[in-house]
Amino acid sequence: MKKEIISFPHLGDYSVPITYFLTHTTPHEIRPAPKITKQTLELGSKYSPDYVCIPFKYNLGNFIESLENGATILLQAGGGCRYGYYAEVQEKILKDLGYDFQFYSLVDSDHFTVSHMFQTFRKLNPHLPFLKFAYYALLTLLMIFYMDKLDEIIRQNIGFEKKPGLFRKTKTEMLETFSHTKGFLSLTRAYFRYKKKFQRIEIRSKENCLRVGIIGELYTAMEPFATYFLEEELAKMNIEIKRFTNVTYLLFLKKWKTRGMLRKIHRYCYYTLGADGMDNVYRAKYLIEEGFDGIIHTKPFGCTPEIGAIPIIDKVCKEEEMPIIYFSFDSGASDTGIKTRLEAFYDMIQAKRGRE
């Protein structure tokens, strides 16, 4: 019998809970895509349509590397924006390249439903009981929630650690512990243990520190390589970071917050703009009201919802004299150019703080 190997694209550290879930719900070997490198983007760009956005290229590059690494089953999250069509287009490209594999999308018609996801996993494991599927799905979602909560602590403090690299080292240990969790109780204990560890890491004084909020498209918010490790660069500048988008927000909070956000920014938006466009208008307003020093907006080149949101965000920031910088990423982006613009932005918000 042919050995089946399941693989999927990278998105930040979320490969850890995804691998955990697949390991406990399927009988197959789980082999996530190799870590993203420049070669990943080069492969994805080589076989992608010219003007498709960069998340498509990263995903396609991940899939090619997975197939070359022995994968026989590919999983795609799908959903959201034009991303809803990505699964079909990527599958066609990979088939045309001569690869032999099975392809499954976890989202049905741009909507996430438990029944569709369960039916997909029954194809991967015909003997999977629903209760076992539900148990590990809930445990995985709790793991993601805990990861996102701890990431908030890290972003607020990593730029001020007295011992460089300690936050990153502790996070690596945390992810390893989470990946071997035995159940809800052990996962919750691990969460509180590592929360204390992060809170006990010695940091320098944050009094009057610069604070910057990151808004924009979801993939470039959550995948560090896609933004050339923007958050790491901000931490080196001793800046406190606030980032809104994570999987917890997308799965649970976004739907319930939409109406309230629209009410608070009715002067600027009467309806949603698609994807996270309206959310980012609200976030810009929120960051201004909370006294942040600057805003960074990230998106892939050609991202339609964000292109629609940018003029509105710009209007909000100009009215309140809030410094904002826009980064649009594509396969031709330069690491040096991004760092140079970021340094200029840092000088600008520091000068503004000095004037105030």
C-alpha cells in the first residue's frame, strides 16, 4: 500500500497546532512544507500568473517544495478575498507541472463549516469518529488561542529584553511543549506556566517608549517572512508593537466585531470593504485614540480590499496628524529598501514625540 504524506503551506507558527491536529485525526505521516526561504518565493513566482498577489506565490512555492519532499496529499485553507479561488488555480498549476497528488480545501464556498471540514477529514481517515474529530479540533483551537495570547505579551516586551534572544528561546520551548500536549488540562497548565515565564523575563524600562501598531492584509500580518521580519526590526528599535490580526481574530472575533466597528467609524465607512479593509480603518482610529506613535500598513501588491481602504485610512491619519507608512510587498521587494524606509519612519515618529 502506498504511503501517504500530508503537507500544507506555512503561516507563521501555526504549523505547530495544524500538525498536532492532523497527527491525531489521520493515520498518515504529517510533513509540513519546508520553512519559507527566497527559493520558496522564486518557485511560486516562476509558475504563478504575473499579477497574482504574493500570498498565492508563497503558497504555491510551499506546495512545490512539499511535493518535491515526498508529499502525496496537500491541504489548503482557502477562503477570503480572491483567496477563495486559490485552491482550484493552484491545483491546476501543480497538475500541469506533472505532480501526482490529492488536493483538499478545508473551506467550502468561501465559508468555514464544521460539517465540510469533518467530511474532508473522513476522506483522509474513513474511520474517524466525529467525537474524536471534535475533541482534537477544540483542543487545537484552544492551543491557537493560547499561542495568540502569549504572542501579545511577546510583542509588547521583546524590544526591551535585557538578555537578547530570551523571548525567542522561551517561545521555541513553548511551541515544543504545546506540540506534545496530552489534553486540555496539560495544555492549560503549560499556557499559564509559560505566561509566567514570559512575564518574568527581565526587561528595561518602557517608560515613554515608542508604540507602533501594525495593520493590513492578513497574510502579510501573520507570516514574518512575507514582510522581511518587520516585527523583529521594530523590536531592535526598542518599540512596543501592537498587531491585531491572528487566527483567533479571524475565526472567532471578526464576525462579531464587524457591526460595532462600523458604528464607530460610520463617518468614514458605511459598509465593509471586503477582507480586512474596514477592520483596518477602525484599527487606525483605535490606535490614534490610544495614543500610539505611528502606524504601519502592510499588504501584498495588488490587494484590492486594502487598496480601497488606504485612501480612507490616509484621511483618518491626516486629520489626526498620525504618522503612517505603507508597505506593499511583491516578489521584487528589497530587504534593504524596506529597512531604509523603516529607519526613516522611526526617525519621523521619534521627532514627532520630541516636538510634543
